[in-house]
Amino acid sequence: MSRDARARACSRIEWLDPPYVPGHWVPELVALAGGDLLAGMARKPSYRMEWGDLQQLRPEILLIMPCGFDLEATRREVERYESELQVIGGRVQFLDASAYFSRSGPRVVDGLEILEQAFQ
């Protein structure tokens, strides 16, 4: 990311029933990729938020990446919560958490590149 680029306000949901926002290494990945995570704490456990609290964040980008789900499973899960997600707003991005974000390892670097693309 270029130094003069503006960080994009985003929310990331890593579980939908109930909704959880990220912890561990994901908030740091989001920041490195150019995102300004509105909920979640680096190096701390993920935590639950209520749908109403998520709606108040008003993200520019909403990252949907349920822990352990591949892209197809994420799409199926999102269909169940479409109305809640629409109220939150923002441009929605579905991401493959299972392949790139749920486990530490070399593929996290690929995940960082995917996040950078999501913020463009």
C-alpha cells in the first residue's frame, strides 16, 4: 500500500451465529493491507458483538470470512443472514478464511495480498 493511501474503514465478521469480530493476528493483517478495523483487537481472542452494535459501525467495507469456512461455505452462510448484513452496509467481500486466514502459516501472506485487493 502506498504511504499516501487512505485506510479503508472496515468491519470483519468471522462468525455469523452469533456474530464475532476478529482477534489474534487478523487485525494486524487488516492494518497492513490498508484497512482500519472498526471492531476487533490484535493479539486478543475474537469476541462476540450483537447485530445492532455491528450496524452502528457503518463500515465502508464489510469482510465476511467465517473461521474455517471456504468460499463456497461462506456464500451459503451469508444467504442465511442477508437481511442483517444489508443493514450493516458497506461493500461486502466474501473471503476464504479456511485457506488464508484461520491458521497461521505461509498462506497468511497470500491472505494479506487478498486483503490489499479488497481495499482497492
